Amino acid sequence: MKGLEAFIYSILGDKKKKSLVIILTAVAFFASLMMFPTKMVLAKMLPGKSDNTFSVYVDTPTGSSIEQTKEVSECVLDILKNEKEVMNLELFLGQGIPLDYAGLVKGAAMKQTENVAEIAVNLTDKHTRKEPSFLMVQRLRPIVKQKCEKVVKGSNIKFIEQPAGPPTLASVVLEVHGDDLTKAREIAVQVADIFNHTEGLVDVDVMADDIFDKYELIPDTEKIARSGLSVEQVNNILYLAFEGMAVAHKNSKNMPDQIPIFLVLSDKSKRLENQSETALKSKLSSLNLMNMKGMMVPLIEVVNVKKVKSNPMIMHKDLSRMINVIAETDMVSQVYPLLAARDVMIEKFSKDYEIQKAGFTTYMFDLYLTDKKTGKKFLLRWDGEMKVTLDTFRDLGGAFIAALVLIFLLLVVYYKSFSISGIILLGSFLSLIGVIVGHWVANLFTSETFFLTATSLIGFIALMGISSRNSLLLIDFTKSLMECHGMDKRRAIAVATATRAKPIALTAVAIILGSALLASDPIFGGLGVALISGTVAAVFVSLIFVPVLMHNAKAMDFKPLDKCDVKEGSISITK
């Protein structure tokens, strides 16, 4: 270690070299931070999770028939059947898939209409499959959407993966709050259009029922009584004609419950020529009921047809009416598409609304809209995995700051010096350089994006103790050499650095080898890379940058003591 001692000694004796070390360290720190705005390193809650299954949601336009939904679903099935890694497929037509981890929060249980379907896709085992499920979804999504959404115009096909972390409604969710549902719906549609034109966002959908015209068939009780019919007769023929009904039951020794015998008119008989009121009345005219006198009475004579608007489902959150606009991210961080879409929203809505930003709060990206003409207020609130990501990074950032403060206070109590404590803390903080650069390097050697995740921040927080220990070793040994051996400051720092370099390096090697297994894990890979690269950076900072700060600090000017008892290994030194 004589070479390292001479190297550090030469740096400490030259002001230009010391300034160069400080400048290069500062440049490296700010250059690493610039990797975030330049998108060289992307931040995300958790990376994609390779699983053995994923789902495909098929939504045809409101009012579509079950046959139209089946036609779109079969188009999707035909494409998925050609995939070698797909073991089997199961189609749930007109309903949601049996509840799974993803479906619990995505409202799968509420789907019971003819215009929805879900496809369960089961893949070969992820440990024997070369292509992760999230990369397969990314590859298949544009192919399926381009071919199958054209089958029925206005269809929406979404690929749903099992979440790697906390279950959320979608990667990016924007809640449109407002009492005027008509206006809120217009804003939601505009937001969805912005999402569709934002790079990195896919599977955009407005979670609101379309409002359409429908016809109510209302039995006229007075006319029914005059015609010698009963209301029950009229209701039964209406259900039989359009919906079907159970008319009897069958018992079977193989079934614990009775089996209903369902009766319905043939498909040709119950279909209308078109969707007009005239076609409906024509169909009702063709249906006759026999009254108590044996006379046939046309159904149209005792039923009133009324044209009304449909009743959409109304969603509430925190006692406020809202409409969700959802989108998934296509292997990118949620933050960057959010910021891009938000800027477009501010520009677009500023024409008709007064916009107020939420400011630096828990919901700092929210927008408050006030209609310039009517004064009605609306709230655009962000949620989903993006919100979880921001909350997690905020909480981990708070934990990191708390760790810094506690370490600093403990060091001040121990050394009774703010400057020495600051040196240790600064040296620990600069391990962030290695964490960020390590993720950039890892991204170069992986087929998918290697994100800086929540587990990466956990690794960085853990590095604080390791980095602080390195600096403590140098400062304590330097202090011992100056007080007990009478060495001058420059020589003591050089000797301490050279002597402690070996245990510091061995500790770093142990951490790197122990973290190597984590680096390949899809979830905890960020933790492994953070520990490996951060430890490497901490070694260089401790052995080069920290000695320079120690030499410049006046608090390190320790004077020789008249009596000093220290222990170095097994050798007791007394002066």
C-alpha cells in the first residue's frame, strides 16, 4: 500500500490536485443527476414481472350484441393460438374472468353485459421460457389491436398483466371529479384523446358507460284489463320474445340443484330489421296473445313504446362524482408520459377553463378547472401505479433524509464537530453517483429497460451505513496517528488511507459478491445493482475524495497528547 500512500500524499500537497479531485467529484455527481431528465436512467415503482398468465379485455361499443363481441374475441384468439408459448386459452363471453389478483381492483366482477369479454391466457413456465410475459405482451399488443379492433368499429382491446407490486386500477389513472356529469364526460373524452397521442401510453380507456337511446316497453294496465288479458301474460311474452325465460325445471341425480329449462324465440324471430322505433313496433304487432274469450290480441295494442336515454353507472370516490380515464405504460416509466400529457392538458383546457395547479403537496400534479362561462369546478386528480410510485419515492426519500439527520446527530455527539460529521455524511451521500451510473450500465446489457426502482432506493439507504463506516475508519485512524504518534496531518491522512484501504476493499468485495445473486432478480435487481455499484463508488469516494476534505478541515488539526493509550490490532501503543 506504499504506492497508494504516496499517491494520496502527493495529492494533499498540491492545491491544484485537491481542487481537481473536488471538481471532478462534483461534476460526476451532477452528471449522474442529469441522467434522469435526459432519460438515460428511468425511475419506476417496480419493473415488469414475468408471469405464467395474462388477460385480454375486450370491450365493444355500448349496445353491441354478444355476437359482435364474440367476433372480436375470436379474432384475438386466432392470433394468440399461433404463439408457441401459449399453453391454453379460455374465453369468458359477456362476463369477467373469475377474480384474480389483477381483477380484484379492475372491476372484473362487475362485468355482466353483452359488449364485454375476457380471455385468460396461460403460458409455459416462466423459468423455461426465454421471452418474459411482459415482453410478449408488448410485442403482441400492436398486432392484436391493429387487426382486431377493426372488426367492430369502436372496440377497445386491453392487455392486463399481473402486477409486480401493489394492485392498482392501471399504470396511469386520471380521475375527473365534478357534479356536472355531462361536462365531466366531455373532459374525460378529451383527456383520453390526449393520452392516445402521448408517447409511451397504451390501452387508453374511459371507464364510463356511453349514453344511448333505448326503448322502454310499458304495459298499459287499463288496455290489458279491457282486452281480457293479464299483466303477467304480457310480461311473460315480452321476456320470451326478447330475453327468454325458464319455463320448467329438470331434476338429475348428477346435479345437486334443479336444471332450468330455458325457452326463447329463435334468433331469426327475435331480431329486429333495424334499430328504429318502427321496426320495434312491427315486431310487437307480429306477437299475439289469446284472451279469456279465445280472441287474439296484438301485443302492440296493450304496450306503450317510450324512447328514453340510458342510465349510465355513476362512480363516486370520497363522496365526489368522478370518471376514470386509464392507460397502461408500454415498458416506460409512468412519470414522463404523465408530465408530457399534463402539459398538453394545461395548454388545451386553458381556452375554456381557468386552471390552478395543486402546488407542492401530496397531489402536486393535480389540476383544478373552473369553467369560464358557468363557473362550474372540476378536479383532475392523478392516481394508479404512478401515484403509488410517487408516494413510495416520497416516503423512501423521507426515510433517507431521516437517516441522514440521525447519522449526522450521532456523529456530532461523538466527534463534537460539525465539519467532521459533514465530511462523513457527504462521503456517504456521494455513493449515489455509483447507484445511478450502475443502473445506466445495467440498462446497456439488458434487453428490456432497467429501471431505478423502489428497491434501488432501499439499497441506497442501506449504503449510507457502509459508506459512513469507511469514512469513520479513516478519521479515527488519522486522529490516532496525529495524537499518539505525533504525525503531521498530511502524512497521517496518507498513512491512514493506505492502511485502511485493504479492509475497506475486502468489505466492498464481500458486499458485491453477496449482492450479485440479487442483480439478476426481476424485482430485486435494482437493490442488487444499487449495492454493487454504490459500494464501488463509496470505495473511491472514501479513499480519494474524503482524504481531501479531511486535509482541508481545520477540525482535523489534532494535537499530540502527553499520554495516549490506543490499541492497533493486538499491539498496545503508549506514548
